[in-house]
Amino acid sequence: MQVIYHWPEIHELKLPNSVAKEVRQQLLEPFETEEAAKAFWQEAPSTFIVLESGDSLSHLKNSDAWQAIEFAITYPEYTEVLSLGYRLTMAIFTDSGSGVYLVIPPELSSSIK
């Protein structure tokens, strides 16, 4: 599992390149520029979590990030199906727009609803 508390740069994501590019596109969609997106993330910090195919549900439940993962799964604002069977889920948890972005690999999709 990868947990990032800042604007995620595409090169640091532990994802296949095509999926990382799609994630970046989704993160930029509501903004006119990448600078505007980064400014928003500084004002309304969010958590970006990438689950990995080797992660087990029991391991995730014992992690510090479980509360954020569970929130994203339970209260998603939107979910986007990405290439290679990956899924991006986003949930907002503050009025200012802070939230959690969760990337789920296809191997965990059935165990994490």
C-alpha cells in the first residue's frame, strides 16, 4: 500500500504507466491547470492511497490508513473504472473539499466493495 499526503506526482505512483496517466487526468479534470489543482491540494489537503495487488484485507484493516480506506469505500463521491481493471474512488470528508482518493487494483476489487 502506498499512502501519499501531498499532490501525487505521476512518477511516484506505484501503478502501471497507463493507469497512472488516467489517475492524473482524473485528478486534473475539475481544474483548469495543474497549478490550480496543486493550489487546491495545499488549501484542502487530501490523502491519496494506492492499494497493491499483494495487500490483504486483514493487513489493510490493521493499517493506519484503514479509516480513510473504509470512508472512501462507504461514502464515495464518485468511482471511475480505469484501464487494466483498476478503480479510482474519491470521497470528500470536509466542507473545504479535503478527501481521500483510493486506487484499487483488479485483484482486490472483489474483496473491497
